[in-house]
Amino acid sequence: PPAGAILQDGAWRYRPEIRWHREIRLARSEFGTDYRLCVDGRCRTFAELIGPPAGAVTLAPCLR
């Protein structure tokens, strides 16, 4: 976890100082809990969206 992260209720919590990032890279593993992506009040695991863990995932905004 990055500096400043806090272990709370079994999960690392972190709020970056810089609010906007060009992209976020997340490591996924079959040995840990999967990430969830929540949009408009609906949350889905990455496994539901892109399948089982197979390395890192990069999140980036859509450029329209």
C-alpha cells in the first residue's frame, strides 16, 4: 500500500493527495479480494466486467 494508507476492517484505505490521475494501475490476484467498480449506484467486481485476475489492470478515462 502507498504511504498514508490505513488498514481498516481488513482492507487498505487510501485517498491520494492529487485528485485526478491520467490512469490508475491496479494489481489483481486470485489470492486477494477482487476490486469493485461502482457507477451510478451499481457495483460490480472486476471479474464480472473483465474476467478472472490475469495481472494488472489499468483504469483510464474515456476521451470523447
